[in-house]
Amino acid sequence: MKTFLHVADIGSLQTALQEAAEIKADRYQFEHLGRHKTALLIFFNNSLRTRLSTQKAARNLGLDVIVLDVNAGAWKLETERGVIMDGDKSEHLLEAIPVMASYCDVIGVRTFAGLTDREADYTERILRQFIQYSGRPVFSMESATAHPLQAFADLITIEEHKEKARPKVVLTWAPHPRALPQAVPNSFAEWMRAADVDFVVTHPEGYELDPEFVGDARVEYDQMKAFEGADFIYAKNWSCPGVTCPEDYGKVLHRDMSWTVDEAHMAVTNNAHFMHCLPVRRGMIVTDDVIESPRSLVIPEAANREISATVVLKRMIEGL
Ligand code: CP
């Protein structure tokens, strides 16, 4: 595997889930694979789960790990070509990428959505430069438009907890005080469409996800109707994706607290499990009662980030 950004990069989901289960049963069985090889994890923004779980995954495979926080200790990086660098940015990404690549065998990148220039975000300008100029396998640790390690961990979690062959899985928008990227809901939609689940998306009008990710998934604008009979509720906020209203890209269009997932919402489900990628704002996205209930999967879901990252890193170093 040379890149990991979209669900297609992982190939058969059944095979990937089987591999994840085998790794979870004995997560050190491939520790010989990474001997004398190095994973470089580059963070352009904050992280708790991705930072820890990906390091743990690399160590499961015997890899050395270097973590770089670009905004804390490195030179400030210019990412655009053709600019006169007379400001506070001391180094260009186009020199920094091959330099960083010379110290490692595989690269993970967490970049960010600017949420002002839709084209720059949706062409994954920064991640693509790493793929083009590093000469190394590159995986997204959440990029401008996608969070595939999270979606893979979510799928593993659903597989482990489903109580019927083809569960109903609902992705619901929920309110948040700040503008957030669409990376998590995009990838979740993309992976759920590829999985054997009955998938429904619910959000206020104006929050339609990009067709590249959501495809022909069923969209239900009535949140309570979407929740009826659901086996899994996956809550997430996202800002306006700019699909139906390009001028609103990246903006917060609604703060409607009636969309907060509470016990009244969960009561119309099929005793659904609650999921969220974390970090989560209690009282905005979900109530204390729902996230603390026995049906909440937020902790096992986060723990499975180690497993999804181990599968992806294993496949990358096997291909070196
Ligand atoms: N879910 C997730 O990616 O968490 P972090 O932002 O803390 O890495």
C-alpha cells in the first residue's frame, strides 16, 4: 500500500476486518516487520488519539517512531508555491518534505482544512505534496477532507458490536460552537457505503456532504425519523460543506440544540449503540446520560484506532 486516504486504498473490507481481528488477538505478532525501519508522524494540528494510537501501532510492528509537531519546534512552513517568503515562514514545504523523507521509511500526515478555500481543501493540497515529493508511502492521520484511520476503527467497532447481519447505521449532524471540518463524516460515509450496513445520513438542510464521499446514501432531513430502528448512532458536527451553497463553505449555519443526541432521541432507536470519534463536547453533541450509558462505544472505538493503524502500517511496510 503506497497511500491511505480513501476506502479503496484498503481493498476488500472483509479481508481488512479479518486482518484487524487477527492483529487484535495478538498485536505483537508482526513486530519483526519494522526492524530498522522508521515511521515519521507529522502533525500540523492538535491530536490526542491519533498521536498516541499511531505511535503504539508503529511500536507493535517494531518500527522506530519520530513525531514532529510542525507548529511547536519546527520552522514555520510555507505551503504555497510562487510566494515571496518575506513573512514569518522560514522554510518551504517543498524542501522540508524530501528532507523529512530522508529520515524515514513511511510518513503519516495530519493536516487540516482551512475551511475558507474549498478547492484547496478538497484537492488535499498539502497531503498530495507529501505523496508527490516524499517518495515514501504516505497515510492520512486526518487530512483536509478525510479521516480514514478513524473510519476503519469505526467499522471494526461496528463489526465487533453488531447484533444482526446488516445493522442500521445512522450518521447524524449535531451542534457545535465552532466550525469543524467534514473529514470524519466524509470518511464515515465513504466506509459505510462500502460496508454491508443499512446506512442513513441525517442533517439540517445546507449540510449536504460531498457526493464523492456520500454518493447515493439515503439522506433523511427529519432526525427523529432517521433514528427510528437504528442499531448504531454515529454523531458528529461538521461545518457547511458548500455543496448546495458554495459561498457558505466552512461556515456554521445552524446551532439548533434540538439536534443534540439525548435519551429522547435514543428511545426511538433499536436500543442503539452510541458512537463518536472524540473529542466530543458534552451538552452540545450528546448528553452526559447517552455518552455514559452502557450502549456508548466511544472508548472501545478510540481503542480500535490502534488496531486500524496497525493494519495500515503493516501493509505499508510489507510493501517497502
Ligand atoms: N478522533 C481523533 O482523531 O482524535 P484526535 O484528534 O485526538 O487525534
